Amino acid sequence: MLKNPGNESSEADASDFYAAAERAAAMVEEFDTMGLAQAPAIGGALTQLITLLLIAAPDAHHVFGFLSSCMTNAAAHADEALHPDNGELIH
């Protein structure tokens, strides 16, 4: 389960964050059920999400800051999943 990244501005934002994260995890499971290769399927989904983000963002600076935040959160979540007994991030 994802932990709160600490940068949501409200409870509604946090709820949306977790709902979307859970839906994305279900989507990846569905890719597997459909027999899709994991890397190309996730690559296609990420490409679509990034395209929508670029279209909606006011400028590239916002996009790269947002993606950097997402990647930092993902690294922390992956580290916790891979090393649940370790309190420190391994990079």
C-alpha cells in the first residue's frame, strides 16, 4: 500500500491520489490477465499519462517538477516494498 507522500494539499487530494494509485495497480494486474508483456504495456500506459500531463500543464517546468516528485515517491515505495525492515532508503 502506498504511503502518503506528504505533499497533498487536502484530504480530497489524498483520497484522489490513493484511488488513482489503486486503479493503476489494478490496471497492471489486468495487463497480466490479458497476457500483455509487462514492460511494453506499462510503457504504453506511462506514455499516455505523460502525454496528457504535458497537454494539461502550464509549462514544462511544472511537468518536470511533478514527474520528479512522482519518481521520488515511487523510489521510496519500491524501497519499502523491497526492504520492509530497513528504515533507510537505499540508492
